[in-house]
Amino acid sequence: EMESEITLMHTALENCIERVDGRPRKLLEMRYVREMTPRKIAATTGMNSNAVSVMLHRVRRALRDCIERQLAARSSARPS
């Protein structure tokens, strides 16, 4: 059962990431795909490292909220 919960969460994360675009998407890619530090991201983008960290925090929070909404909608749609 835990494996199916993880699969649902992974699917929800993928769906939520697809909705992110623009600079937030680029920062996520740089941080988690290219494994760059906020300092390196800042140097590459011309942002300061604090601004990068704040934007990543906001995007992660938005992703978490999106995942929670999807999981809640899925569980409420599931027959009891």
C-alpha cells in the first residue's frame, strides 16, 4: 500500500512540475537536474543567491501544495 501511495505522489509531482514554467522552471532544472548550488545558479542567471533560494523555496512550497491538492482530490473521488 505504501508503494502505491509513493507512486501516486510521484505522479502528482510530475503533473505539478509540468505546470511550472518560465524562470521558476529554469531554476528547478538547474538545482535538481544539473545539481547546481544556489550560488552557481545565481552566477549563471545574474540573480543574487538569496533571491535564488527564496524563489526555489516558493516553487517547492507551490509544488507541495499542488501535490496535496491532487492527492486530496483523488482520495475524495475514490469510492468508500
